Amino acid sequence: MSTTTLETTTLDTTADRPARATWTCPNCRCETTTAKKRCTDCGTSRW
């Protein structure tokens, strides 16, 4: 009788994930992630 064992590896990607960088809107002082080009609250452009 032959037995096959399968191993699975689970990667925990949330443990070492760095915090996202943010920028502060000069208009309403709200923090928005740098991936966004506009403020999420008031719509002011980052540039």
C-alpha cells in the first residue's frame, strides 16, 4: 500500500506589509494614500 502526502504552504502577506504612505490635503487637512491623485474627502488635486 502506498501513501502520498501533500504539503501546502500558506504565505501570510499581512504580517510584514509596510504601512501605506499618505499625503495631507492642504485644503481640508484629510490624509489620503499616495496612490490617489485626489483627496478622498474634498476632491482637491495632489498637484
